[in-house]
Amino acid sequence: MLFCLHRGSRLRGPLEESGSFVVDFLTHRQEQVAWRFAGRESAHLSEVPHHRTPNGLPVLTEALVFLECRVADEYDGGDHTIVLGEVIGLGTSAEEVDPLVFYRGGMRVLGAAGPEPVDV
């Protein structure tokens, strides 16, 4: 799993301390939660329902799926660090619900036909 973390992010310390992270795949009902974490003034974990993996990592409680990852490597990405994680655990919801996706500047629900194709 790969993600980019801004060098000034308040999450840099916890990532360096734990050497691990979780990626949550949200449901369409969690759009407000997604927006709360999307901005520069993002939510704090204590403000949203969550629980911990057996390794102590936080997972958003109603996530559709989560991937628990150990940092495998980091690369310079200018004002960001490119973080590469090895998946070491996962969990899924027992409930079948539509996922939430960010597409063309907005939160969307993945329909049966999928999102519109992008012209290249």
C-alpha cells in the first residue's frame, strides 16, 4: 500500500513512532467522516468512533474494509514523503454496503456501471 504524507503533517510523529498505519475503506454512509479527515485542519481520532487492531492501531469503526500495514520503505517526494507499506492484516465488515470513493473532486458511490470513464 502506498500513500503520500506531507512533511509537515501532524501524523508524521505517530507514523515514525509506530512504524505502521491503517488504511480504512469507508462506506457511502461515512462521507462526513471522510470530509472531516480530508482538510488541513482534519479531525482527531478521539472525535470519531474507532476501535483498535490486536496490534493497537486505530480503525474507523464502520469501515467497510481496513488494511493494517507496516512501513516497508519511504521515498523523497518533495514536500511529501512517499510511504510504502506491507499489508500485515486486514478486516472486513459483515455488512454489505456500497463503498465511498473520491472521484472528479467529490465523494461518490460506486454504481453498478462504475464511474464515468475519464477521457485521455
